[in-house]
Amino acid sequence: MYRRGWQHYLLRMDLFEEILDVATNEGEMAVVIKQPIVSPAMGRSWPTVMIMIDAPGIRKATHEFMAKLASTGYRVITPDLHHRQGRMVHVEPEQAAADPSLRGNVKGWIAAMTDEQIQRDIDQALAATGVVHGPLGTIGFCLGARAVVQAMTRLPDRFVCGAGWHPSFLADDKADSPHRTPERIVGDLYLGIGDADQVQSIAMHQRFVDATAEMPNVDVDIWAGADHGFTWPGYATYNKAASEGCWEKTMTMFERNLT
């Protein structure tokens, strides 16, 4: 099903990292895995969290976030949802600043994706990494937040909790828009939305927020002054309060559901 690409130990962080190249009917898909080197007590496995990437792809900031999460005691898996465009294509912020045309490439990657493709990628990543049993958590950034909600509604017994940070596309006019079937969200869902988001405004999510307003398992924070992409330190849109606040809420949710 897959061939192993490369692996090494990040000794300073006591993490093991591996990238699998998974064979799919739409070309190989890289799946990044990070987890503590040491095993948990009593022969158990580290709980698994899947990351749903944002538009710029798996880049330095993604690796750093995965490492931060893994170092707290999780096996973190990130499938390359852009694999149909090439192996681990991505754009770093300095590259986009030097060549603004690259932003057009990123928009093209998004336009080429479908919900069905993403959900197939999720299933293939789980199978390739041996995650066949047990509850899972998930975090999605930007477009990845829509994938989080759809995975939670499609596989409620597997994805028992999820988070969407500076989400995109939670409500649209299509028949399968996530806001139309909120009752299918049975696990805990956390959303962190910036009130200064210049890409996906609160108004664009309002139908989803309204549809889930009375659901005790859905928690929505609106972060003052936070723009799209507030997660990433060093980025122009980084917002410390929003990023750290989402981290605390998400980690509490994972501890409640996965540990």
C-alpha cells in the first residue's frame, strides 16, 4: 500500500518523525507522522490526532505545530491533501512575499479540491498509518476546518472531537453545506474565529454558528482583532491571544476525549 520515504529522530524534542508515501488511485500521497519516541505506560499507544492542512500546504509552520502537539503526548498524522498537485507542494510566507503570483497557485490548489477527495485521503491516511481502532481527534485550519466537520459527521465513532481554527467554508449554498446538518455533529467541536478575518468573515460562517448555537457540544470563540491565519508565529497575521487561546481550548478538549 505504501513505501517508506525517510525517517529520523528529532532528539532535541524526543520525537520520532516519519513520512509515508501512500499509493492511491490519484497518485502517491505523503503522510507526515510525528510522535514521542518513548512509549506510553502500560503498553498503551499514544492517542492520535489528524491535522487537516490549510491552503499553503505542509510547510515549516505545519511541522512546528505538529511537533508542539506531539510533544504533549499525541501521535500526530497529517495527510498531504494537495498531493494531486505534486509531492508536498507548499508556499512559505517569504516565497509569497517575493513572488505574489504564488498566491494564485494556492488558490488553484484549493479550487481543484473536492470534499469527496479529501475524505478519501483521510481514509487512506488512516489505513496506511494503522489507525484502525480507537477514538481520534482532529484539528483543521482554514479549509481544513470544513474537512474536520465532515469527518466528524461521516465517522462519528472515530472522530470523537475536532477543532477548526480560522475556519473556511463552513456554510455555503450547496446541498451538503455543513450548516445544513448540525445534528450529525455528535462529538465535541471547537471553533476559533477571528472578528477581523479578511478571508472568511464571521458573516460567512453565521449560518453555521446559528445552526449550532444551542448545541452543548459545539463551542465557538470569537477572537477580537484576529485575522485569518492567526495561528502561525512569525506570520503577519499571527495573533498571540487567539493562537494560544485556541490551543488551550483544543488541548482541554483532547484531554477530555482522548486521554
